[in-house]
Amino acid sequence: MLIVGTKAELSEEAAKAAKDTNEETLQIQENALQNGEKIEFQAEISQLMNILISYLYTNKDIFLRELISNASDALDKIRHLALTNREAFDTKPEYKIYIKSDDITNTITIRDTGVGMTKNDLINSLGTIAKSGTKEFIEQLAEGTSDNNLIGQFGVGFYSAFLVAETVTVTTKHNEDEQYIWSSDGSAESSFTIVKDPRGNTLGRGTEIILHLKEGDDIVGYLKTETLEKLIRKYSEFVHFDIMLWETHNVTRTIEVEPEEKKDEETTNDETNDENVEVTEEKKVETKEISEEVSEWKLINNEAPIWTKNPKKVSDNEYDRFFKAISKKYVDPAKKPEEQKYLDKIHFKAEGNIEFQSILYIADRPTYDMYDPNKNDGGIALYVKRVFITDSIPDFMPRYLSFLRGVVDSDDLPLHVSRELLQESTVLKVIKKKLVSKAISMIRRLAKDDQTKRKEREEEKAAREADPDYEEDKELAETPEEEEFNYIRFWRLYGKQIRLGIMEDPVNRPRLVKLLRYKSTKSEFYFTSFEEYVKRMPDNQEYIYFIAEENIDKCRMSPFLEELRKRNFEVLYLTDAIDEYMIQQIPSFEGKDLMSVTRDDLKFGDEDMKDIREKQDELNKEFLPLTHFFKENLGDQIQKAQISTRLSSSPCVLVAPKYGISANMARIMKAQALGANMNEVNKMMLKQRILELNPNHVVIRELLRLVASNKNDPTAKSVAHLLLETAMMRSGYVIENTALFSSRIYNMIEQSMNIRDEDEDEDFEDEEIVEEEEPVQAPADPDDAPETEAHEDL
């Protein structure tokens, strides 16, 4: 909400200044300056202005930010002086900055009630360069060794006025001197003029800068009140002191109008007879609306920089308002401004060698461009002394924390540096490290609060269930998890970002792993963490198991989980595409190795037991003919066949080698932009899969019997191919020759129903006749025997 300050609320001097047209003032100043003292600029100042005007600044908007910053510094000085000398403040008892544009005189006036300048201050401050690094900075520019893409530009702030002004006139009054006028046109003459103000003390105390604007379409726009307000809100909204903007607008008022008098009517005889009767007519009040032009001062920076306050003294309402103020360009267009909320916040002050203050928010929904790698602006705005510098420093915050919104304000940052130098700044690196640490702490706090809330809920539920009259609250049971727990909502919104952080931030990886949330075989309806998983592990479980699939349903129905379920070992469901890449960065958690259930190195922890090892060796030896049979007949479609320890009900399954490409990874690679053109190396690695056979399944045992009696049995070969293709489907691989697979299914259906095609029957009858006339001799080798009747049990 904008706060409008009326003239009644201002000092008499301010009200008087507001009414001035500036024309008379400008004329007086011009006449006085003709007789003023002309002084040459220091050589570096002249060089600096030429560089400024020629090519240094690409964004003219910053002139207003620089002049407001200077005014704020002047107000800070008088405020500190007033702590020990109240009379210094009484000469102009207010701390304000006034900005006014005048399209008649083509000027912009910036006035403050700060400390002001003496004549010597004008010469020394505006005519020479102090030892602040500005001279070295100019030398670097002249030599071409400095980047001209400046961020802060405070060292040359005042001279940025010449970006838009043809002439700059400064009127100033210091408590210890007379009121003086300083003026320069920034031309090649390299001089300025100082004169004592003939009007006397009109300011009381402070400085007034009048910019006589240049001509041009890109400059004239600064005369518009809307443009000035936009620049103030962008760069100086959180300056400590009130910034008042002179605004003229139309207002509608309702006024009373007196009705027109009606002519008296002639009296009649009847009225004469009724002269004793008094008649009172009530007058009607008429109104009309009129439009008036009203000029008044409007307070622009009504949002307080709450990050400078003690967090204990900031209310929730203030945090809400501030979040909406800094998130204006990130808001969801589908939501009303009052509905913009945040999940959590952190407000802190870092102390030590480098000090800064910051507030960070987690927005309640991501921006549309959160995953755009080319976006220029970030969610963290950088301030120096409460003046906005930029929000587009590359790599200021890591990519995985791009969902954060907030501000960071430091007085220790270098002020006139290029973007490249700011990125390499030691101060900024320290700030970044601290911000990342605080952001992760905020997210962990959010997760911890949800864990506590869930535990309390479970305890309450257990207590209610112990009651014999307990009835489940269906409404509570059906409440979506993200509506009740803030961190679950965060995980659904920004879970990808946490996974990305694990991949890109090895320093904070151990802390980020604790933020992961997945559903599992023992927690199918609620998300669980790695810490909770480890606490539930049985004593005989040595590994953390996980399965990566396309969705939860495929995880639940996967044959890879059969033996694990029998052993009561929990398996985490990883269903996001990025999980396949991320999980490779987490070899272990709290001393427990992570293990994929879809790879051939699956272990249960009892492999070294003597009886288990002996039993496995016997099975391998017993099924050796069958494993060789599968490899010989399936060729390069598999790397090898082996006896499985992970199956209990399925006949077989396809697993990936320890360092090969899993079925889920292959699906992800094909879904990517260039996935259709997988190189030959990836295609070869994809075929390095292992067929595992369940030695206890009836089909596998019958197939072993067939192969043992006749390794060339056509039925056995057909069943082998069919088992491979069904295993590919159940394991997540793609069948390349679907026509051949369909043909085998159809043949199996025909055999099971004793159905034959008519053409096949005719061919069969012809073959029967031929056999009667010319009997076939029995082969010498039993392995070359003709095909017998189809095996009923297959």
C-alpha cells in the first residue's frame, strides 16, 4: 500500500518548495553563477567525466540510485552528529529525501536534509578525487585493463548525474557555513563555478541537486513520475530514510450546488382564504462531482528493511509483507497477492571478520523458469548499505538452491568493481558459503519439525487404537501427506533440487543426503528418510537396498523384491529420473553400503556362511547344462546365465552388471533429446545383461530335464526365447523384435488350445501320406531324433 503524505504533514519549507515552479529559482541561480568563482577540475575528475559520458555506463538508470545513496549518507552523518549535538539537527528537524521533476524547466531535483557541505567541501568533494581507489580505477580504464561492466559504482556516484544531465547545479547549506551554489556542465572546459547564494538560507540545512536534463527520447522519460517511482522502488526501496516523490494527479470531489430560485406565483383567492394555514417546503440539496488536479508528496519506500532488525522483534505479519515485497516478479500469476506464501524462512546476522545480514525464504511454489539454465536473475538480491546492487551475479548461489528468495546486505563488499571481480571477491565467497550453510540448516529444521509432528501423530494414533471404542477418523486418514507436513510439500516441490545438490556439492553432500525422502516396501504411503530406514533395519541386514523404476506401481510389482520381502528387508523406491545419476554419488550412509536390487552384485549378508555357500555351489553345478544352453541359444542378447538367489516365485529375471547400464537408465537415456541415437558403446553395454534363473521354479526344472535329454529340443529353444522376452518386459527392458515375440505367444496359445490352421492341417495330411509310402529311417544318434509331441507340462 502506498502512503500519501499531505502538505499538512510536511514542514513549511518543504511545502513552500513543493509549490515552487523552479523557474524563478533557476533564474536567480543562473544570474548568481555568472559572477561566481570559476575553478578548474582536478585532471582525474575531467578524465573521469569523459569516460563516464563516453562509454563507461551502459545503464543510465543508476544515476538516481547514486544520488539517493549520497543523500542517505548525508542524512546518516547529521543523525550521528545529533546524538551529541541536538542543535545541529534542530536547524532542519527532519530526515528526508525529496525528489521532484518539472517538465516545464526540464529538470529533476533531488533534495535532502542531511549534513550539507561547506564551500571547502564543495571544492574538495566535487572537484578532486580522494584516495579511495578511484584514481587507480581511472588509470585501469584508460589502459583498458578494467572491466567497464560496473556493479556498485559508488566511487564515482555523483558524476553519474552527467549521464542524463547537461548541467548539474548543487545548492547546499552546512550548519557551519553560508549557503553556496555549485554548478558545472561537465564539458571539455573542465571547470566548475561556486558562488554564495544571493537568496540566503533557503534550505535550512542539507543539499539540493538540480539536473538540467539532456535532450533525447531516452532522457525525457525520466521526467515522468511513474519512471522515477519505478527506479526508486527498484534500487532504493529499503533506504533507511523516507523518500518523498512529488506527484500530481486528478481527484474527484462531490460539492453542493444551490438550486435555482423559482419565480413567485400569483396568489389566488383560495390562498387568501387559507392565509391562516402555514405551509413549509423542505429545500432539496443538489450535488455534483468535479475533477481537481492535486499535487502532494508521496512516500515511496514504505517497506522497512526488516533484515536490519533483531529477529525476535519482527512479527510474522512483517515477514509476510516483506516476502511479498521482494517476490513481486516471482509470484504465481494464478494466485492473488495476499495468497503468496512461503514454507519457511531464516533471518540471521553473520559476525566475524566479514559481517552481513540476511533473510532467506522458501517460496510455496517454484517459478516457471527454475530449471532454465539461461536465466539471468536469481532470487537473492545483493545490497550494500541497504542500496540494491544486483540480483544477477552468476554462481552467487549454487544452482540447486535457485528456489530461495531473499536479501543479503553487507557493508564489507568492494564498492566499485566489475562483475568478474565481484564473482572472485573473497568477501562474496565467504558470504556464499555462509548462505548455503544457513539455507541447508533451514531445510533440515523444516524436515525435523515434520518428523516430530509425525511421531506425535503416531503416538496419538497408537493411544486411540488401544481404546476398545476407537473408530478411525476417515477424514484425517485421507488427508494428503503434503497438506499436513510442510517438508513433504517441500520435497514434492523441490526434491529434484536436493538431488541436484548431492551431485554438484560434495562439501555439503552428507547434510543433503539426510534430506532425501522416498517411499519403500515398509512405508508405501508415507515418505521415509535414510535415517528412519537405518533405524528399522533388522539385526541381520547389512545393506541399504533400493530399486530405481519409472513409478511406484512398477516398484511394487518388480520381481527383484521377492526374496527381499521374504527376508523382511526394506527396499527404497527411487522413481525420479535424476535418482539413477544421483545415487551413484552415495556409496554408503552411516556405515551401511547402498545396494541396487537390479544389479548382479546383490548380497544378503549370509553369502559367506558355509551351508549357504555349499548349497549355492550344488545348484550351480546341477543347472550348469541349462545355463550353457541359454547362452548358446540366446547369443549376444545376454552376457551370461546364472542361478539366482533373489527370486522366489518368478522363473527368471534380467539383471544389469555392477557397472553396466540398468533397464531404468536405458529408458532415461532413450527419453532424452539424443537418446534415439545411442552410440555403439552404449548399445553394446546395454546387451551386457545377465539372465538369472530361479532353480525352484517348475518351468526352469522342466526345461533342465528337456535340455539334459536333448539340447537341440525345438520346444526348449522356443521356451528359452520366450522366457528371455518375458524377463525383459518384467525387468524393464524393451523388446526390439515385438513381431517375433507376438508370434511365439500365438503359437503357445494354439498349442494350449490344440488349434491348427487349415493350411497347416492339409500340409500335415500330405506329410502323413508321404510317410506311409516312404518310411523314414531311425537316426543313429538319439540327439538327431525328430520332434515329438508338444510337452504338455510346458
